[in-house]
Amino acid sequence: MLAIALDLPKMCYRLDLDRQQAGSYKIDLTLASRGFRKYLGPGTPSNAAPLNTICYPTAPSSRRTPMTLNADWMKRDLAVLWHPCTQMKDHERLPLIPIKRGEGVWLEDFEGKRYLDAVSSWWVNVFGHANAFINGRIRDQLDQLEHVMLAGFSHAPVVELSERLVALTPKGLDRVFYADNGSSGIEVALKMSHHYWINHGQPGKRRFITLTNSYHGETVAAMSVGDVSLFTETYRALLLDCIKVPTPDCYLRPEGETWEAHSRRMFEHMERALAEHAHETAAVIVEPLIQGAGGMRMYHPVYLTLLREACDRYGVHLIHDEIAVGFGRTGTMFACEQAGITPDFLILSKALTGGYLPMAAVLTTNDVYQAFYDEYETLRAFLHSHTYTGNPLACAAALATLDLFEQQNVIEANKGLAQRMGSATAHLADHPHVAEVRQTGMALAIEMVQDKSTRTPYAWQERRGLAVYGHALSRGALLRPLGNVVYFLPPYVITPEQIDFLAEVASEGIDIATRKGPSVQVSADFHPDHRDPG
Ligand SMILES: Cc1ncc(COP(=O)(O)O)c(C=O)c1O
């Protein structure tokens, strides 16, 4: 085994060449001359990789011995695991990347190759992997109390966290209920809203209004209020009957219309839906400002201001799903701040624990709380329970995360990073196959299209996003597009130089992916989905 270690500024690569298969590796000299090496894994024929072609490490072959460390883990994994959001057959030819350790924005595999986590590991990580401060706080908590059930018992971290969340969120959100992941948090808010109306003698208010192109999670009720049809269609028979209102998504606005004008105009659909259905509607649920899994589609805060006012007028709850956008992602601590409003339910998760442990918090008003507060025999209580509700370790991670937000003036510091994300990618707006580069705070998306003038999208079967994903991996970046949308949603500890690196990788990837003809062979049984790079 011959190992070449490359220690480049900000990046560290190790390329292992097995003598028996030395010919199966190739270095992209174009990129190498700019200080980068292209990673081609075992199984890539030496003559099959012209410069700048996308190459993937392939799944391990039993013929090869000895296996690399990555391949060994990949083989063991594929023998027993079923991965989320994955057509497992894809891994016959696409890499599964076993990660050994993380540090800051970097993830490192078992052979020392590093990947810049441009998507914060599904949008959870804000202060970097293996953050020493958060690690320490979880360790301290571990020595005190790992878990206790929250019914009938309490503990210091959950009390402190609840006090801090109430203080941090917009005025009027005075109660915190916990769940153990985002989708469960959605279920809590939906049930609580309907139950509120039952307790107020209006059991007919049992439906929910939701926006098209929404995503709120994968449990059945959360899917019901979502609208990524290729993903939820299979389960249609199981879903609740929701009222869907056209999204204010500003990508769809006519040329020349501002985000604000478009968002205002699209609100007319919501006004009509509320007028017609308020009597049978418990709540409107939205992803404020950014429809994440629907392709990082964005809209103006005025929509939320109008929505708050209309919900009050029609007697309908407003649920803000800030699972993805809370904790600074949109440029303010919470997206609802930009609209100057307080929702009836605010659901937080993902970055709540800094990306460490699964937890969701559902904040609500005293009005909602009081509707449940009564003698036990009235059976008005909210008897919803998740086993790990308010887990002390997750609370400790969340408290440490909130401390970092306070100590480091993160929201202010992010302004410079957000600006850099915009300037580093601005040139892509002129790319012949990019319809739009859009940004809200620390989320930036680049929409690849087949035809720029008509905004005709690429057929999903072509999996152009997957080509970007593959190229980015070869360059040491985890950029996992949503279909044809390449996006950056990085941890806030990213540096301006690392943002430039991501922009360079994304530009190359988009060039490669949008070359003529499908970039990647697609197997017939592949189904696209919102979180898959295909
Ligand atoms: C806006 C939004 N809501 C809900 C969820 C579901 O959260 P979880 O995956 O923790 O169930 C997600 C996850 O991506 C999300 O982006």
C-alpha cells in the first residue's frame, strides 16, 4: 500500500494506492495544479476518467483484497443497514461514505479524506462537529443525569432551557412542550391545536391549511400537511384531508415582480381559503420564509404578517414550523421576527441542540395552555407523550448552543458570511443553465434548469443534482442538492475562504452536471424525492 498525504492549506487529503490496483486511481491534473486532488475510489477504471469527469468510489467488490478501510465499513454497513431517504440499490454504484470523525465544518472518513459539510448534516449543525464547548457540557451532564421521564419528574436542564426559550422567542410564547424530533414536534402542534378547539366546544375545527410545496416531516400527520407529492403520493390513502393553498414561492413570480409584491398577491389565495374554510380549520401551518425540502424556495416576510392578521380575524391558529429555519438561518434568530409577529405555535428542532441530539420544542401561548388546564376528570389534558421528552443530555446540548449564540454574537457575525456566500456565487446567475441564485440569510440556493429562458427544469430522471453531489465529494465537499437545486446551508463556523471553496466546487459541479446529455445513468426503479441529491 502506497499512501500519499497531501496537506494543503485548510484541506488535508490522503490518497491510498493499492499496488494491485494502482491503475484504478487517477488524479485530475487540472485541479491538482490549482492545489486540489480529485479522489477516485477503487473500482474506477483508469481509462474511464477523462479530466473533470465525475467519478464515484464504487461499492466494494468481493474480488478485491485487502479492502480499504472505507470499503470495509461500507460492506458491513450495506449488509445490515437500511438508510433513510435512500434507494438502497443506488449503493451498488454510488459511494456510501463512512465517517470516522468530525471537526468544525469537516467530516473525515476512515481513510483520512475530509468533506466540508456544506449542508450542516441535514441542517442541524451550527457550531461545527465535535465542538469542544458543547462536548464538555454534554459530558458534565452525563455525569449528573442521563435521563429521567418527564411526567411527574423534572430536572434542572429542562427548566433552564424552557426559561431561556421563552425569553428568547417572540413575546407571548410562554409554554414549552418537548418532543424528540421535528416530525413529532409537528404532530404535537397539530394535535394541540385541534384539541384546543375541542376544549373550546368547536370539535368541527379539525382541518389544516397548508401551502403547496411544503415539507413538515415524515410521520403520517406531518406528511399530510406536506406537499412533496412524489414522496407522499404513495401514502395518500393514509393522509389527513388538508386544504392546500398555492405557495408564495418567489421563484414562480412573473418577471419584474418584486418578492414583496408577489408574496402579497399570492396571499389572496390564503385569504380566500380562510374565508371558505375557517369554520372547519384548526390551524394554518407554514415553513416561514424558506420552503426547505421543497427546493429552498423563498418568500417575503410580508406574507407572514398578512397571515397572522388573517388568522386572528378568522379565529384560526398559526403554526410556524421553524425546525429548519430557526436559530439564525434566515438572518434573524427566528424567521417570525422578520414579520414582527408571534405565531400560536412555534416548533423548533434541528439546530436547537447544535446538531448534537434529537429534540424538538413546541412553544405556545398561555391562551392555548389554559384551554387544557382543568380538573383531571374533565379529560381536557394533553395526554401526548414521547419517551425521551426533555432528555437532559439534549437539553444540555441546547443550553450550550444558546450560550454560544450569546457569547459569539452569531447573528451579527453571520451577516458577513451571508454576504460572502452571495458574492462568491453571484457569477452563477449568468450561467446558461442556472435560472436563479437566491438567498435568505445563511441559506443560498442555485436552481439548475434545462432551459434558462423558459425555466424548464431538467427531467428528474437525469439526476443532475447527483452529478454535482458526486463532483463535490471528489473535491472534498458534502453538497447534497435537492433535485436540481444546489444549496449551501453551512455551519456558522465556516470561514470566508471555505465559502469561496464551496462556490468553486459548486460552479465546477454545475458545469459538469449541465453538460449535454444526462450526466448519470438512472436505474428504472429510482424515485426522486425532496432530500435526495437525485
Ligand atoms: C421544515 C421541516 N419540518 C419538519 C422536518 C422534520 O424533522 P425531522 O426530520 O427531525 O422529523 C424537517 C426536516 O427536514 C423540516 O425541514
